[in-house]
Amino acid sequence: MPDNDPIQSFITELRRGSLTLAVLGCLRQSHYGYALLQTMQEKNIEIEANTLYPLLRRLESQGLLVSDWDTSESRPRKYYTLNEKGQTVYKELLNEWRKMQGNIESICREDGDHGEVD
């Protein structure tokens, strides 16, 4: 449907920042990549491996994550966890997200939209 292309573009844009916040939130506890992918999918957050792994590398290069290899099993796994800077960024982003969410809900209520989804 060509009419949905702009909508899908807006949805993708909206999800991009939200995924970063969700990943940071999950990484308050240590996860290896595949376990993180599963955790997010269990929480109904749609993310694919080809989106998650580059995001993890970017967050690590930005100095928000620490990673450690666990080689105690037959298959080595790289575990990611928020470091102190990552925890600070997570808290600030979460606060901003909550403010924006409240403001948007307020706008929608003023327009008579009470959160119903067609």
C-alpha cells in the first residue's frame, strides 16, 4: 500500500529512539546479545538482530556500555552492561521520555482522543 509508506516512515522514526531507551533499560542487568534480543521480544519490543547488534556496538563506542567475554562454555558470549555513564544517560533519557509522553497524552486528551486505537 503506497499510502502507508509515510506512516511506516513515521513509525520507524518513532521506534528508533525508543529502542535505544529500551536497550539501555534492559542492560541495567548484564545480557549477551541473543539473550537481550529474546528479552526484548518477550516484552513485545520488536527488534531484529541486524538492528540490535549495530546498536550495541554504537552504544559501546559511545562509552555507555562495558562488555566482557565469557569463555567458560563451549560457545563464547559477549556480555554487555551499562557503565556509570550509561546509567546516567539512561536515567536522563527515561525522565525526558516520561515528560514527553505526559505532554503528548495531554495534547491528545485536549483534542478529544482518549487513547482509543482503531
